[in-house]
Amino acid sequence: MRTPKVSGWHLLLAPLALCFALPLVWLVLSSVMTNAEINRFPPALWPKGIDLGGYRYVLGNALFPRWFANSFLVASVAVGSNLLFGALGGYAFARMRFAGSRLLLGLMLATMVIPFQLTMIPTFLVMKELGLIDTLGALIVPSLVTPFAVFLFRQFFLSLPREMEEAAWIDGCSRLRVLFSIVLPLARPALATVAVLTFLSTWNDLSWPLIALNHDTRYTLQLGLTTFQGQHHTRWSAVMAGNVITVLPVLVAFLLAQKTFVQSLTSSGLKG
């Protein structure tokens, strides 16, 4: 059995990782505290005992399963559509040369630097004209494909050799069949990365659902958790417990795709 090597970087990264983990640790600890312990000054760093009142309050809320299902539906559709449309767009920009392709790519990348606050009102007006306001469709349609997904797929496809695709073209395969039968099976790191990042951004989104949704039965999980905070009284134990439940799906998804996530980020920057 080989002894793992320890480098000087570990002495720097270990304390840094601990600093990043501390808020998550305190979130878990505070979710099993009482409201009195959380509101105490100075705040308690360790619970005197395990109190599950916050979890009982959250899970006992009749709308909580509905909020969870809404968030999962919106995030799942966004992930699937970004994988499909992102792969199609990325492959077109990586392998096909057509008039204005570089201009279109530049314009698409330029939209990545536009803040959401500038597109919020036009997006709302478009969704209103489509009759999607106060429906989950208002959250799904703007997230069907993102410039980042197209760009990441393009960068990954550029790093793949053309020889296998050319052999398939000689055998009579169409571009779509080459993409789905040959290229995408090799692009699992890029697929995992787009899936994780899309799920993360959609699952944690609060600002757009706050604008697009009005009825509490259509709330997403993030928006529903804000109802636990009142003007005069806030059940902080319930807020902390709800945030722990909200973080778990994202944490599990990232841990499952960690290796492919890192592999994609290292390989997608080889060619520009």
C-alpha cells in the first residue's frame, strides 16, 4: 500500500478548504438548534442538544413537497434541454463553417457578460406575451439553453480528433448520427459539467421565480423558503433546516460528477 504524497500545497489548501466548509458545517449545526440558541448573542457555535423542530416544521408544511417537485421539474427540464441544444449548437460551431459563424459565436459569448438585471424586464414582457407568467413555463423557457453550455461543448468538441468523425462520414453517417453515436459518448465530462452547473444555477435561482410567480402552489423551493421569514418573527431553525434539505441534492450531484467535472474543465481549454 502506497503512502499518499503530501506537498506544500496541502498546507495551504487544507486550511482554505476548512474555511469554505465552515459555513456549511454551521448551517447543519444550527438546523438542529432551537430558535433561542440561534437568536442568542453571542451566537451558539455548538448545540446543547439535537432539536429537530425545524425539520418537523419544514416537512410538516403541506406545500413543501410541492415546492420541491416544482424545483426538481424546472431543474430537470433545464438540464435536459441544455444538454441537447447545447450539444447541437456547440457541435455546429466546432465542426461546421458557415457564413457569419464567428460573428454569431462572438455575439453569443457577448451575452454572457450582460447582467440579468438588464434582461429581466424584456424577459418578463416576452413571458407575459406568451401567457406564461405565474406558471412553471416562465422559469423553464428562459433556461432551455444557455450560451455557457454551447461554449463549453464547443471547446470540448474542438479538443476531440476529427479522424473518427471522418471515418463515420465515409461510411455514410449523417452529422446528427455522428454527433449522437460517436461524439457525445466521448463527451461525458462535458455532459456532466453542463448538467451539474445548469442544475446548480436553476435549483438555486430566487430572483427570477420571485418576479415570475405569484401563487404559492407554483413556488420553487428557494422561493418557498422565504415564507418562513416574517416581518416580526422568523423561525430560523426552520430556515436552516430548509436550506440543509435544499443543499443536499446539489451536493450529491456535484460529488457524483466531481471527476468528470474536473476533467472537462481541464480538457475544454486545450484549443480555442
